[in-house]
Amino acid sequence: MTSPASEIPRRARRSRYRVEVRPRLRLLALLMATPLVGGCLEVCYLGQAAAGQDDLFARARPLDEAIADPRVAPEVRRQLGLVARVKRFGERHGLAPTKSYEEYADLEREAAVWVVSAAEPLRLVPTTWRFPIVGEVPYLGWFDKADAQDLGRELEARGLDVSVREARAYSTLGWFRDPVLSTMLRDGAADLVDVVLHESTHATHYVASQTVFNESLASFVARRLTARFLAEELRLSPLELHDHAEREHTRDRRVRRFRETLATLEALYATDRPPAEKLSEKRRILEALRRELALGLELNHAVLLQARAYGSGEAGFATLLDACGGDFRRFLSTVRRIDGRAFARRDEPALDDLLAARARVGCEPAPTGPVLRPAAALP
């Protein structure tokens, strides 16, 4: 999606990330922006992304140095000490080795980026932006919160449902040396393990313009391998493993209810009721769901569609993993055979049939050499 210059958030034009960018990142931003003739928002976005990434590099220092620094909080040092173990564990299970997470960056803020997404108010259709290499994506991540909020307000002014949320991590898919970010440590060791494995999955396999597949795959792999790591490597007690499983169950219930509500709304929008009645019923349904789940945020299409992006294909991925004998090396080797030609359309949400068909074909053998990162993408 391209946008006229008037739609560039005002603060993005004066962002604090408009700083001198390293030549490598400046060249990257220019190369990515060049084909976007008329895409002023996209050019502005890529500029702040390059500058924000450069800021991370400037803050980064070797993990060993941070771990040995007595000025760093003990809990931070303890979690940083797990990162190399998590990476080795992931690589033993088929994830691509990268140079990421060998450094630590204290961001001195509550989020790595602020993610803006939007959707039509009476159709479950997300707003998308298209970039070279990565293809079409249904969100934009801003390094400055005010930039994200400005864009959110402009999208709301166009009548769209909008979500502006914090993200504690993101991946450059192995193209750069992503540091461990202080924001990745705020929710404890189990979440750190999950984030490292999730982002390492992106660095192992990525299909352009297929956000649902990419995020759902990374979520599936990270959750399954995190449970194994906690049991096999950290040797948590049965009570600690139960607590972790309960948190996952709560998350699963929320995602399931989001997806059920999406189906309810889809049926509502297919009726011939007037738009005003549909909007009124939509508000009633979403408020009831918010109260049921005791959520502190306002629900709308942009929020609910995140459940589709991150929670699709669970049964299909599980079937494929079973077909591979529970071996993640074989599973990931098989998944890497799935490329853009396997999908009927961009951001295909129906993954179970595709994955079941792949399982029927059979599972690939485990790789005998090193796993290479995908050549497909940059953030």
C-alpha cells in the first residue's frame, strides 16, 4: 500500500531517529525504497527503521562483557547467561546458526518497537504495506512511540480499526547481528527463551508476503522447543513446568476466543443488515469478549486479527511434526520446502490443509550439513 506525502506522520518527519546512519544501513534503506515510487510513507518508515537499527548497534556490547559487569543487575546477567545455551539448543534442533544474540543492548525504554496495524471496520481485511524483498506486511514497527501514535491517529481518521502495541523484540532474519535487547528480559527466563527461539525460526525460514505462515510457524516452533528447553536444559521442577503450562493454556484460550469471535463477526458481516446495525452489534460482541477475558485494552479488528497472524495452523504443524517422528530437524527441513508457490494468495490464512498435504508427501531427512539462513527477507 502506498500513501501520499500528507499521510506521513508529522512526528516521523522530525523523529529523534533522524540521525546519521551508518553507510551500510543507509544504502540498504535506499535500495529497499527505490522501487516504491510515490510510497512516501514507506520511504519515511524505512529511513527511521535504518536509523533505529543503527541506534541498537551503537548501544550493543558483547554478552560476556555485560555478564561480567557488576553494574548490570544480577537477574539481567543471569538471563543473559542463558542465551548462548538457547542458541545451541535451537541449532541442535534444526534452527539456522546466526551471529545474532551475541551482544546486549540496554534500550532504556519499555519496548523495542511500537507496532501499528489496521483493518477495515466492517470487513476482516487488514491494511497492508508492501516493500521489496519482504513483500506485503500487515503492520509497521516504529522505533519512536510518538511516530507510531501519529500514524495510528491518521489511520483512525480514515475510519479504520487501529492497534498500536508494544513489541519487545524483532528480527532482521539473520542479515544483521541482532543484539539481545533489554526489553526481551522483562518477562522472565521462559519468555526470553521463547523470543530467542521464535526469532531464530524467522532466520531459518521465511516466505515473503506470508505473514500468517511465518509468524505461526515461529510461534509453534518456539513454544514447543521452549517447553523442551525448560524441562531438559533448565530442569525446572514439576511445579514450575506446571505454572508455565498454565500460562500457555491461558494464552491459548485467549487466542481461541479471538478466533471464534472472528468467525462470529464474519457471519455478521455476510448478512444484509444495514451497516449501522452491524457496527452496533460488532461493538456489543467485542465489549462482551473484553469483559469475559478481563482485558484492559479496547478490542477491534486490528487487535483480533493478530490471533490469526500468530496462531494459525497449529493442528497442521503438529501433524507434520508427528509425521517427522517429533524430530524438529526433519520438521524444519520439510517446512523449508514450502515456498511462495505453495500458497494460493498473499497472506494465506488457511494453513492446515497445506500442512496436511505436505505431511502426506512425507518428511524430509534431517540435514547433514549446517542449516543456512533464508535468502528471502529483511524487516
